[in-house]
Amino acid sequence: MTFYEKYPQLRDKNFLAKVLADTVFSTMSLEDQTVSRPKINKIVQKVLREQELKGNQFFVDKHS
């Protein structure tokens, strides 16, 4: 069983972005580092967009 077969929801860009942002925010909070959620969300979206532009598209095209 592949990773995406086991966790197909991670191929949904919105779901993945939320999980990543939540993880970064909670980890930083545990380390007493305060960064606003909107800033973390922007950074996560930027990183995901950069990965897509590099050809590392791992999201399912929902329009097909």
C-alpha cells in the first residue's frame, strides 16, 4: 500500500495546507514562538505553489 493509498486526503491541496499550517502553528506555540496564523497560512500556500511550479504536483486534479 502506497502512502497516498493509505492517506488519500493528503492529495487535497486545501486539506494538506490546513494540516501543514496547524502543525507549524502548534509546534511554534510549543516552543513559545509567536507567529500569526494568517502569516503561517501565507507561507504554506507559497511553499505549495512553488512546489507545483517546480513540477512536484502531487494533488489530484478534481476537474477531471
